Amino acid sequence: MSRRLILVLGGLVALTAAMIGIAQLTGGGDELHPLGTEVVVGLHEPKEDGSEGERTKLGLTVVAVRRGTQEELEANGIEVEPEDRSATPYYVDARFTNRGPGTVEHAPSVALDDSDGNSFRGLIIIGAGDEPFEPCPTRTDAQLEPGESDESCSLILVPDGLDVARVSYLSDRGPSEEPEWVYWASE
């Protein structure tokens, strides 16, 4: 069995804080969509060379939020940083449909928010081997033509003692508009 490591980038913490600040500035959407509801959201995909890239629309459906265990992570070869070993893993299953005119290159990642409004982003799993993490297969390489759909799962660690309140996604509304949070129920 190959060993994998969950990589939590320090930049994700700063990005999450910045996104929370943006949502507080713009007010964000307050509607809480039920699981299984498709919401058309904006997606901005900058190019790998750092240039502006494409803006498009996705139909994003949060299908399920599943609670995992640290034992599942270990059994699947996932090594978690010592400070995260008491966190609860959650698996957020989502379906996304390309509603725009061009190809979508990457599956979007959602976040989980606790009851205090703190946001926890999906983690990146790195390591040897091509085997997907069985409890939560993540699709980062989706190539969707207009009208095509795919499914992906986001692995999110929530610190011990915090309650998950909702699923969130920051929708890009274009260069002249502030981004807007979109929410789904977590149950």
C-alpha cells in the first residue's frame, strides 16, 4: 500500500480568511439550498501561466455530506499531520455540470462552515500511486465540454468539537461584480 499525505497549505488559511472577508463585505447570499439542489454558480479558471483565463457557469449540486473517521484515513494510507489527528473528516459529494460555452478544466472545491461561520476548505492529497482515496474520490482533472457532467468529492477536516452548519461555495460573478457565497444544508 502506498502512503499518501494530506497537504494543508498555509495559503489556504489566508485564502479562506480573505474569502470570509469578501463575503462579509458583499453580504453574500443567505439562502440555504437543500442537498440535491442544483445552483448555477460562476467559476473563474485562471490559466497556468497566471493570465486571466476563462469565466464560465457551472450547475453545482451538493449531493451528500458524509462523516468519516480518522481510522478510514489511516486504512487508506492517508497520513495526517499530528495537529489534525483529532479532527473529523467529512466527505462532500458534488455533481457539477458545465453550463457555459467553453471547456471546464477543473472540478470546483466546496467548503464546510461551522455554526460560527468559520470555513474549512477541501484538502489536497499527495503521494505515490494513482489509486483514488476510496471513501472520497476527488476529480481535479475534469475536462467538461458544454452540457457535460461529472462528480467529485471534497475531503474536509473539521476540528474536534465544532459542528458543521452548511456547505459553501464562492461563486465568481465576473470582473465587475463582487463574488457571492452560495450555501447548501449539510444534512
